[in-house]
Amino acid sequence: MKKDVAGTVAEWIREARKIVVLTGCDLSAESGLPDFSDPRLNPHIRDFRESREVRAEYWKKIMEIYPSLLSAEPGPGHRALAELEILGNLDCIFTQSADGLHHRAGSATVIELNSSILWVTCPSCGKDYSIDEIAGMLDKGAQVPACRECGSDQLKPAISFPGQPPPHWEAREAWMRLHSADLFLIAGASLDKEPVASYPYLAKENNAKVVIINEKEGPADDHVDAVIYGKPGQVLGYILKKVKESITIS
């Protein structure tokens, strides 16, 4: 991490009127959690609907991860963004993560682009269950959870599986907020696929400064105002420190 670049980004944060942040699963990884929207974890929606065996295998995988989900704590990046929101000019966080760690860190305005693993819905009657309730069903011996209202065994998280479109409202809300932002921070997010692949360019078209914080090079790096390579949580923590150093109490 180049400290002079981080200092410049801290100055941009202090000057910004409205900051929008995009985070990704690298922040979750720093807290020991996987990407719950990963196609390697989630089956094709057609297979999930047609095969009880596929559903059983999916829930087996989720329950193997469940203890880690239960015990996971927000990392330094989650905490830094929650504190930055308290300081005043952070408008919202939209995230590719589906684990709720931004909420647990205390962030108030979080848009989950891939929805959440924490809530499961019955597609037949619409009843919602917490992931804790689903875990309770499976702990009692069920291979596949069934709806207590209608008996359907098609329950699934609102996360989009392969073959399903991404949640529409969340993507539209992020797009609208980017139109009024003057600083767009991207931390630990993947920009390989739409709709997020277009977000840096949309922000630039609306005269916002765009900053990418990531461990690896990405497709938009040559088209933004600043790039900092490093662990996103550590970089965000350092930038927050620089922001706070300039705050004076009168």
C-alpha cells in the first residue's frame, strides 16, 4: 500500500458530499466466510427445483459452513466502514456479500446485491425462515427443510442461483445512488460481471472520483482515479485512521 495514495483518498473522503461504497467477498474472507453466491456452492436453479438429492446436497454444504457463519465477527474493513458512516458523509454500502457482517458491524444503510443467506423463503406460500430455524430443522434429522405452513421442500435463500437473474431492486437502487455520489469506493469486490462491472464507469460519467482497493489487479484499474493493492480490511482501517487524524474538535 502506498501511503501517499491512501492519504489522498482520505482527503477525498473528507471533501466528499456523498460517498457510495461497494464491497465484496474479500471482506468476508477476512472474517473466515465464503462467497455464498458462488456458483461452485450453489446448484443450477433447475436442478435444485427438480431434484430432492440436489437440495439435500446443497443444505448439507450450508450446514457444514453454518458454525462459521454463526461465530463470524465483522473484520476491520466492516468496522472501518461502519465508523466512517458515523463520521457523516457515507451515503450507503452496497455489497456482493450475503452474510450480514456489515449489519453486524453497525452499518445502517446496506444494500445486499446478492440478497442474504440469513433468510430462507418458501416459494410456494412465501413464508420466511431464519437460517437458524432451518438449521434447527436439519439438526432434527431432516435432509431437506420443509415449510411448516404448506409442506413444500423447495425452501431456498433469496440468493440467486445459476440460472436466476440477480435481485432487481438492489441493483437498481445501487445504480440510482451512484448517480448522486461524488466519491465511489470499491473494496474487495469483483468487477468481472454485470451489473457491477459497469458501476465504476457510471460513477466516472457522473464526475465522481473512483477508488479501487483490492489485493489483485482488476478490469477497471486503468480507468479509475486511484488503486491501492492490499488486504481491503487493512487498507480501509488505515484510510479511516488518516481521516480521523484531520478531525478537530472545537
